[in-house]
Amino acid sequence: MTRTKPPASQSAVACATVPEAFQRTVGLHADRPALRTLGDRMCLTWRQLDQHVRLVAAGLAGIGIGHGDRVAIMLPNSPECHIVDYAAVHLGAVPFTIFNSSARDQIAHQLGNAGARIVVTSVEFLPRVAAAVAALGTQINQVITVDDGVGAGATIGWNDLLAAGDPHFDIDAAWNAVSADDVAAIIYTSGTSGPPKGALWSHRTVMANIRALDSALPMPTESMVSFLPMAHAGGRITVHYIALAYGAAITACPDMKSLPAHLVDARPDAFIATPRFWEKIKVTLEALTSGDPAALAALAQPQPAGGCAIPDAVRPHLHRVGLDRLKVGFVGGAPSSSEVIGFFRAAGVPLLEAYGSTETALNIFNRVEDYRPGTVGTPLPGVEVRLLDDGELLCRSEFNMVGYSNDPQGTAEKIDADGWLHTGDIAEIDKDGFVTITDRKKDIIITSSGKNLSPANIERAIAAETSLIGHVVVIGDRRPYITALFSLDPEAAHGFAAEHGLAGQSHAEVASSRQVREHLQAAIDRASERLSSPERVRRFVVLPEAWQPDTDELTPTAKLKRKAINQKYAQTIELLYQD
């Protein structure tokens, strides 16, 4: 049974710092589950989690880590990842997490920029970490592996770290000395246009964001799944920090491929995922309900505008995918189609599109009772927004980042003297305050005839027409017309092949087939009905490979690297403009 949420003033929401919130949550929910793995192979209560955090904090202090020191973490979403992060902030140290897919030079860049003193990793990633540490010289004092096996040289194991702690270390004095204006974490940007920048989040940033979310949205009180990387702003705020608000249990999911099993196991009451994941769950639910007339009838009934309730006929099917306790679902990373939003609202699951970034945290949201499709919602309490003459969105709030790590020039360019953070996103704000993000400022296409076009707007329109598209990139800057590059979604391509007589063919063969070209052309034609003449795609090519995160084409968070794509596929693009 879902717990009744206590008043915010009596919960961790009212606290000034992350360690204060953690300790209040331990006091309020000591015997409730706090951190667990699939099937409860490991399950710590908040009291037990606190004991682990104290041991690790003492160990970190024993090897010289103290207030303000930078602690790098390169781990999957494992219990140790959460424990080390919580332990570091109890010392007033500053943790940051590195994407597990990062190459040696990327690791070295972040370690160097942050001024990291130690790195906590696993044997799996040790070769790349060790190479990055070697490239930096003497900056890193210690490399710690969470495995039983211990590397050579300056590397120590988990038990060595715990043994380094003074049993009489006063952790309470340490966390009480942490102030709201101290830095709580560094989160590195995706690096779509150059080396990643390290956004500094203070304890005030984190706690103000939690308070704003709590005042406007259903907060998790029972269960969440930690699957978005902790190196991702969404992965931090929507699980690692929000768990502290009302003591919801974190189920650690170290491999995104096993997310469906973790959802069924954890049955979260709040969940954030990309539009593509929600689309896949929609397909699964459609298959599950296809033979259930009562469920189909319920899904055909639109939900009232004021909220959502799970129909009795649909609840068993939601239970099978682990979403029957969901109070709210968040769509992050990209816009979602109205069809997907409408399907889940009919199923009783309110999907809310929102806006946030590494620099602004999560600051603009739709609400369960006040939702407007196609927008990212209205600003959370305490957030001011305005537009420049060119349409760029500016935000000001307590939970903007405080600056970039070791980059005063970049900070000054991002945050002006009046505290307005320049997001780089082009937006529209309607008379009711709902914000619509239309493009990135640097991505605007200016055709050879002088038309200013939004590539994201064109891409969204086309992608909404078929799930076969994994990614679409439109081209046209200083060109006479718009063209597009398509990469197919591997799963959708497999299903398409089975349905169109292409079973057994490779992904590249399916991509080059007449059936795929005709299907995509039809999607372009349908989308063109909603686009202006200059926005219509005149020619396109289907690429033989599927694009994956953290590659030449995509950032670790699956954002398009437009400049890199234009360079890599320059010859292909030129062919699209030949007569």
C-alpha cells in the first residue's frame, strides 16, 4: 500500500544540504528499503545504507579526502556507485561520475578539468582509467576498485578502502560543516559541440530543485529504478537525489538492457525515460491487450483533462510490465508524440514532457492536472523564463548551476550579470506560460534562399510518422533544399523485415530495400502536410548502420552530434545535392 506523504516541512525536502537530507531520511525511514538489486539479492534499509556510507566516508577520509576534494567515479549504476557518491558529499567532497563508455582521452579530460584526487572504478574499466591517470602524471593520488581483485601500483581494493578508515572518525561533524553553497556534484555536458564542460551543482541547486519538484508533481515514496547513468543530470536528480525526499527505495540497474526486468521487479511509482523507451512499452502493452476487449475499450476512452486513473481492465497488463504503481511518468531527452502521450494517459499513466539541462537542472514541467501536448509545460515554482529577440530561452532560478568547472570565460558566456542562464535553445512561450522548445540556437538552418528553418522541427514531424526511424538528421544549411539522413531502429527494422518479406536479411540489406525507401517516403509525405514548402525533405538516404550512443554520431545520452555527422557523411550528403 502506498504511504501517505508527510508534510514537506517534516521531510528531507526542507533540508539545506544533501547529507542533511540523507540523515533526516535515515531517521524517518530507518527500517524501510533504501538500496537494492534485482530480486533483493542485496537489499539495504536506510539504516544499513547509512552504516555503509559512514564506513566508506571514513575510508575516503583515511586516504586524505576532505572538504572540497574532487572524487571521480566510473562505475555502472551499482550500489557502490550510489554509496560512494553519498559518502563523498558527507565529507563535503565533490563527486562526479564518468560515462562508462568514455575513451581514455575523455576520461583524462574530465579528471584534469575537475582536479580529481581519486578515482573509484571497477576492474572492468581499470585499463582505460589507468591509461588516463598515467596521461595526467601525478594529479591522481589513488585509484580504488570496488571488486575483490586489486590492480597493481597505486590501485587498492574495496576492503583496503574500508580498512583505511579511522573507526572513531566523526562523520557527523564533517557533514554538519557542509553549507548550502558548497559544491555537491559536477555533471559534465554531452559535448555535442566540443569537449564536455563540467556544470557545478551546489547543495542549494539540488535541494531547491527537489523542493520545486515536490511542490508541483507527484514525488516517489515507494520505489524507483536507477538506470540512467549517474553521469547524466536526469540520472542524478530523478533518482539519486529525489530518493532522499520521502525515502523511496532505489533499485540499481547496472545494464540498460535489463531495464524491463528491473521495472517488473521494482514496480516504481515514478519513472523517467526517453520517448523511444515509452514507444517500446506502448508496443508491448498493445500486444498484451490485443485479445482483451475490456482493456481495449478502456484504452479507447480518453481520460478527463484533470488527471489520470488506471482502468481496472488495464491494471493487470500494466502490472506485467511493472508500471501499475506509476503515479507519473516523465519524458526526457526529446519530445514525445501526442499519440504516445494519449495512449498512456488512457491507460492511467500520466506522461509529462518536461525541460531541463545539465546547466538548469529540471525546471519546466507539464503537470498531471494541467498538461498541454507538444509543450514542455510551465516553469516550476521559483523559475523565471524569458526569450531574447532571436527566440533563445533564458532561465533564472536557485537551481541553475553555479558555473562551469575551471572555466570562468565559459561561465560568463552562459550566465549573464543578472543571473539569467542562456540555454542555447530556441523556444516559444504562449499566453498561458507554456513553453515549446523548437530548436537549438546553433542548429538553425539558413538555406541558400535565406530561409531560417528548424531542423529539430522537421525531424520531429517525420519521426512521429513511423517507429522504423532510429534517428533522422536533416541537412540544408546554405543549400538550395532540405535533405535527410536516416538510420533505422534495429528492433523496428527486424520486425519490418519479417512483415515485408525481408526476413533473414542483414540490417544493411533491409535498410537498402525498396520497401524501406517507400515506407520512409510515405512518412515524409505525411509529415510534409504539416510543414512549409521550404521545410519539406526533397531527397534522402538510408544509412546501412544503426547509430548507437557514444559513437561518432551520438553523444553518450543519444543526442545528435550534428557537426560530426556532417563531416563523417560529407560525401553522402554531396551526392544528395547532385543533379
